[in-house]
Amino acid sequence: MGFSMEPYGIQSMLKEGHKHISGLDEAVLKNIDACKQLSTITRTSLGPEGMNKMVINHLDKLFVTNDAATIVNELEVQHPAAKILVLAGKTQQEEIGDGANLTVSFSGELLQNAEELIRTGLHPSEIISGYTKASTKALEVLEELVEKGSENMDVRDKEQVVTRMKAAVASKQHGQEDILSSLIADACIQVCPKNPANFDVDNVRVAKLAGGGLHNCTVVRGMVLKGDAVGSIKHMEKAKVAVFASGVDTSATETKGTVLIHSAEQLENYAKTEEAKVEELIKAVADSGAKVIVSGGAVGEMALHFCERYQLMVLKISSKFELRRFCRTTGTAALLKLSQPKPDDLGFIDSVSVEEIGGFRVTIVRSEEGGNRVATVVLRGSTDSILEDLERAVDDGVNTYKAMCRDSRMVPGAAATEIELARILKEFSYKETGLDQYAIAKFAESFEMVPRTLAENAGLNPMDIISKLYEKHASGNTKVGIDLRGDDSEDGVCEDGVCKDVSTMNIWDLYVTKFSALKYAADAACTVLRVDQIIMSKPAGGPARRDQPAGMDED
């Protein structure tokens, strides 16, 4: 006879097969450990000298990048606590477009320091209270560190734009930030609307063409479409455009019909009427004044023949998103079926021509005025992964431009801001009474992660640099940061070669990027610390998921 024990406690309440973890050691410290592992991955990619990660996702797609947002997106993090950090990083990327790495790494550092405090006997709620006070104080101090006069900015002045954008681009493409920032700034200024707050990131497009190098990159005012024109006409200037979303071809009837033909003469007439009908439609388009036809679907042989006869240029854009962008660029209304367009439906382009760039035939549509302006950055590089990384750098640059259109204030970069925050928060912690002061001191210490990581990634001595930075900041020079390119002096590692005033190096970060990164990181850390129990239900039934062949999606 088998002896079975009745479940008791929480087991008796929940369904069989659930998991329940509680207590400091089991829940809190395990959560902190998972978050630390995630931040360890992203931390080595922080800063201009950050290392690249090679990530292969579930579709066997290879990513070689140091962009933290891409890394955490493709990792498919399973741990619920680490997911909170991933969400904080994603929010930062969507809101500002830069600083996702700082958010995840700083959050991990805060949790690592919280673990030390828990092990010394502090309760998580006391740590949360200290961290909340510290983050409020840090955001107040951050506002005081804003460079005077940076709030007044002309977003169409290239030099001012490049100054603010350079740090964001350098963190992705170190050594090439001057070329890239100049290209991105040109593209953004070209498409900037009268009210800069309405700047749309989607108006700066990227066309990646393998071959060549970074010095071959250009900015095209208009759109670059991969692929050739359909007919023999390859160039057109100052032309009206008609867009047909469903294709340029004879349309079949919606109902099935049977045609009874008695003689060869009738058969011949039947074919001729079809031909005449297509000619009539194409002639109607030509009579409306349109010189360029853009098709969203297939272009029929017969229709193409008549387009050639009436000297119409035919382009085919199969992506509906690209077609929408084309309509926006040229100010055209897309028509559903082939018919005579009204004058209001036609758009206008300055020139459209098929050109060859590095062995690829591309169609360049230039539209200087009319419609919503679009600029395209044409990127050249030796491999696809390099091109994708360049595209991510361009995306960061464009997002930074959008952020500076809303708030152009800037703070010293190169870890100068972090060291100053750490110094002031340490002094603030001495004035606090109660157990909060330990948490505030640890929050201040967490800021040292930035200069330490920047130095480690560049192969410098972090302890030397941090102590030197503290010394310079204590003597009142709050703009001293790390110069990663500096040459080491003979008598000391960190004389002038590595610690320099950021205003001479021209390294500035946007205030809004730092502000939201610190805010999201502190919020994420406090959220993880507040958890004291994890209760997981039994996974839903059904057959186990088989390993899918490469290239298959989860659905």
C-alpha cells in the first residue's frame, strides 16, 4: 500500500506543477544575479572602444554589433527579472534612440551594489528608499551640469548638430564618427520641417549597397530605390507622376464569364478590343500629363508596350511601405486601378534616373520641393554585417537629432558627468541620517561603472583614471573626462594624455539621453528589488515544441 502525503501550505492552494520561489536568498538574490549576468554582457560594449558581440538569433541570422538594444532584443531573455532590464533598455531606445547600454549596465551595477548591502544586513525596502532619494537628487544635479547656452540651438546649423550627435555615433562607429555625423546631419537638416518638433525619423532613409567604403557614402535628396526601371526609358526630368497600387495590367473581371466565338474574324476582333482597351487606358494616363508611372504590382507586357509608345517611364515598387513613402515624397495619391488620374492625384518629381552604384542598378528619385521631403543616406561597406552596423549608427544619429529638436541641452560627455554626479551624491550621503545613507553612497559608487568600463574597454588602468578624475573634479574642474585617444605622458599614465577637459575634446552628450537613462535604470533596479516571491504556473499543455529548421519563424 502506497503512502501519499497531502500537500500543505501554498502547494495545496496552487495547481500541481507550479513553481514557487520566495525569500531573500532564493528570490531576491537570484533575480539580482540574473540581471548582473545581462549587464555583464552589455557592459563590455559600452563606449567608443566597446567590443562587438556576435549574436545568432533563432532564425540563424548573424548580428555582429556593439549596439546594446540589438543585442538584448535578439538574446530572447527568459528570466523574468532580467526581462525588466531588457524592457527598460527597449524603452530608452524607442524614446531617445541612444543610451540603451547605459540603462542596462547602470541598472545591473545598482543591483550588484544592492546585493552587497543585502548581504551586510540591510532590508530591500531601505535600499529602495535610499535609491529613490539618490536618483531624485542625481536628476536635480544633472540639470545643474547642463552647459550654459546649449538650450538655444539652431537645428539647421550643421556644426551645432554634429557637436551633439558625434558622441552617439562614436559609440557605434569609433574613428568614423566625423564622416558619419556630417552625412547624418546633412540628411536631417534637409528634411527638417518648419517646426523642428515635428521632425519625422522616417523621412531619413538608408540604402545599403555592398562594395566601396565609407568614403563613398553620400546623401541623396530624395529616394533611392533598389532595382532598375521596367522599360527602356531610364531618365526623366521635371515630370508628373501617377501611382497605381494594384499594378499596370489588364484587369480580369470579378465574375467568371464564357465568351462564345463563332468565327476566326470574331476571335481576331476580340484580341484587338483587348489591345485597344489597354491603349485607351495608357493614352488616358499620358493625356493627363503624367510622364512617370509607378506600379505597386505586376506590369503587363502589353501595357509596357503602350507605355513605351507614349514615352512613359515605368517604375515598379513591390513594397507597399516603400510605395507609401514614394507617394509622400512626391505628393502623389495612389490610385487603386489603372484609369485616368485627376490632376490632384498626380505628384511631381524634379528628376528620376537609373544610375549604377558599385555594380548595383538603382533608381534615384529626386524631389527638391513639393510633398514631404525625404533624404536617403547611401551607405557603402565591404560586408552585410558592416553595413547593418553602419545603419544602426545612422539610426542612432537620426534619433539623437529628433531628441535635440525637442531639447537641445547638453552635458559634458566622456564620463565627466558621471564622476561629478558620484562626487556630489557621496557628499549628499554623508548628510543623510538613517540607513538610507548606505544605499545613497552605493548609488553614487555605481556611477563609477561608466569611467571604469570606458577605461577597461580601451585597455587603460581604471583605478588610476578614476582617482585622477576625482582629484580634478574636487579641485573645481567639473568638465574633466577621459580622453581615450590621448597619448600617455612619460611621467604618469594619466597626466594630460587621458584626463582632459571635454570642451577642448568637444565630447558632449544630450541632457535628455542621460536624464532618461538614469531614470529608467533606477526604476528598473527598484522594481527588481521590490520582488520577494516568484510564483510560476505550470506551462500550458500540448505537444512539446520541436526544434524548428533554420529560417522558420516561431509562428
